[in-house]
Amino acid sequence: MSKIGAARSMFYKAKLPIICSICLKDIRFREDLTVDHITPRSRGGTSSFDNLQPAHKRCNQIKGSKMEY
């Protein structure tokens, strides 16, 4: 399993709601949960656990490869 897959699995197993690290609102449905790279891979970030955070799917899409939201 990849590091992102392991992080996603860890977030899925956590009790809902989980807080989105971008908008700071509850992630109430597992379908809305994604794993965001704090420092995007395109900017030299890695897929290590300390660079991954839970985020809403839409928040992650809007953030894209920006360093801050």
C-alpha cells in the first residue's frame, strides 16, 4: 500500500467527523475525504505522513498546487 493509501486508510478509520485542514469544517462523509499534500509534490513535497493532511475533495481541488489556501 502506498503512503497516500495508508494515510487515507488511517483517516477513514478515524471517527467522523474529521476536520478539513484547509477550510477547518467537518468532513461528514467519507466520499468527501481526500489526502492533501501540505507542500505539493510539484513543489518538492513528499508523500511522507508529516506532509499529508485530511481535506474535503473540493477544498483540495481548489487548493491545487498552491502552498497556502
